[in-house]
Amino acid sequence: MRVLIQRVASANVIVDGKITGEIGPGLLLLVGVTHTDTEAVEDRMADKIVKLRIFSDEQGLMNRSVLDVGGALLAVSQFTLYADAKKGNRPSYTDAARPEQASPAFDRFVAKLAVRIGKAVPTGVFGADMKVSLVNDGPVTIWLDSETL
């Protein structure tokens, strides 16, 4: 699993002209699933994300997690995080899980995040053409790959 995390002042995702998910301050999560992901990987990534100390404390140091600040999460599936552009100019996506595996894995991951933060986690629509807007706060952008956690 790969997750690109962006600390945001606000973010939303639009599908077919309608907002399907939107948050104020918190984290926008762009989530890619690969073939070898397991529920243990989903658990590890969810724990890491909600405990990641990337929000400022009173001294301006990044010492607080999304849990500590009561922030929100917005999760958007993004198979292109598994793009391989080593050969030629057209990326290959063979490392991305097929939709029949990735969709339920993404849904489980979102449910695990919701349990950990104690509130719903809005999303886009799996497989849809989505328009994602965000106001990056900091900017703070973190890359997590389950292979290196």
C-alpha cells in the first residue's frame, strides 16, 4: 500500500459535478493498493497515519497527530501511485491491484481509519474520474509505502 498524505486546511473531491467528500483541517490521503496488501498492512498504515505527528503544537513544532488536533481525513483511491515509468514514456500500472481486489481493500482501509479517529472518513468514488481540490497547509506532504514501514 502506498499513501501520499497532505496536511490540508481544506480539501474536497468532486465526481460528476457533485462533492462526494470534503473536509476542513486534516489530512488528504491519496491511497494506492498493490497485489500483496493484506489486512495487516492496512492496519499498520492506518495506525501510522492517525498517529503521525505532523501538526504544530504551541511552539510551532510538528508534535501533534490528526487525533491530537481533532482533524479530519479525506481518502481518495489512486492506482497511479503504483505507476512504473522505467521503460518508455507510458507508465505501466501492473503493480496496482486490480479493481476487484483494490476496491474492497480501500473500503476496509477507510473503515479502519474511521474507527481510529472516531468519525466518518469521506471519500471519492472508486474508479471514477475525480476532481480533487486542496489547500495544502505548510505545505506538508508525506509519502508512506508499506514496503518501507
